[in-house]
Amino acid sequence: MNRGFLFFVHTIRLLVRNIGPALRISIPWFALAIIGVILVAIVAGIAATQQSAGMAVASFVAVFAALLFGLYAVGAVAVGWHRYVLLNEPPRGILTIPPSGTVLPYMGRAIAISLLLLLILFVPLIFFGLLIGPMASGSNSGSAMVLFILTFIVIFLLSQYVFLRLGVSLPAVALGRRDFSIRDGWRQSASEGSTILWVVIFITIASTILQIPSFLMQMDTMAQPGATDALTREINPVVEIINLVLSWVLFMFNVCILTTLY
């Protein structure tokens, strides 16, 4: 536990000490991704009002393009950070563009790890569904709810743990190494298994605590008597900004962890 906490603190210090480069690497890419989402929302709104087949196709294409660009932006930020920390490769220009042949393989490896994680969790999820279903429909609904929450926590922690263990191979891809496989990442991180588990627990606790203020503000917004419709009740600009900042912090923190583990 002590080593896991020290690792957790070290990762925070790594991000804080290098907050300038982290912002320079990430903010331009994420800003472009947000602009893409806004443009997609505009196209989707026009398509909804016109209700034509052509606009529907345009809306679908826009959503798909924005999704692909968002994935590429995430990969570019992660690759840029790995290379900055491991190779001392500083961000250059307004938009830091990683070397060719690094971002797409990186995202391919990340998707492969995600699919592998789904396969690993498939059996526990099926077993959980078969177990909780009869209990939820019977007189033990309270016990079923408690079991559901506990099982969800365990599965969530397990998924984060496995992803970090397998994800140790991602920085290698960012550095251009093709000889470092997903299996190598799992093997290399075996000696730090307990440390990674405690880091996952600390991350979960910290992220939960950080999200409490925005959750309370969102609940307060939804309870406002002046809200005239569902959209007004559900959208709070301050909450959305806080959520964006928290999402950035958690993303960069996880990338830092992978970098340190590698």
C-alpha cells in the first residue's frame, strides 16, 4: 500500500512539475476536438429541422469524422506526452504533431487492449447478470442492489487494473518500438502488480472525491424551479467546464502512470 501511495504521489508530481508542456501538448488537440463536436452538433441540428435524407447522411458522416478525429487527437496527446517524458522531446509549435507512424499504431494497440479487456470481463459479467437477475425480481431487491454495487466496484477496479497492466506496452509503441507486445507489457508490470492495484484504488477514490462538487451543482441545477424544460435543467455551463477539466486531469494522470510504469 505504501509503495502504491508513493507511486500515486510521484505521478501527481510528474504532472504538476510539467504542467506547461502537458498543456501545450494536449490543449490544442482537445480544443480542435471540441470544435469538431460543436460543428457536428450544428449539422445534426440542421438535419433534425430539415428532415431530409441528404442531411441525415451528412450528419452521420460528420459524427463519424468527428469520432475518428477525436480518437486521433487522444492518441496524438498520449504519444506526445510519452515522447516528451521518455525521450525529452519537447512540444514544438502551436500544435504538437508526433512523428508519422506513431499515432495510428498507438490507437490500434489501445483498441486491441480494450477489446481484449472486454473478452476478459465477458464471463464475469455474464455470471453476474445470471446471479443478480433472479434476486432483483424477487423479494431480495435490497440485497440485490448491495450486491450489484459491490460487484460493479470490483469489476471496475479489475478492468482498470488489467488495462494498466496491458497498457504498459503503449509507451513502447509511442517510441516506435514494434518488438514490445501486449504480452511483454503484462510480463514487465508483473513485479508491480500490487502497486498498480493500489494506484487504481487511489485513482478511483480521488476521482470520486473530485467529482462530488460538480455532481452536487448538477443536482442543484436540476432542482431549480426556474428551469422551464429538460434541457435547461440538465445543462449547467459551470458543471460542464468542471467536468472537462476533470476529464483532462484524469486522462493525463493515466497517461503519466503508463509512462512511469514503462
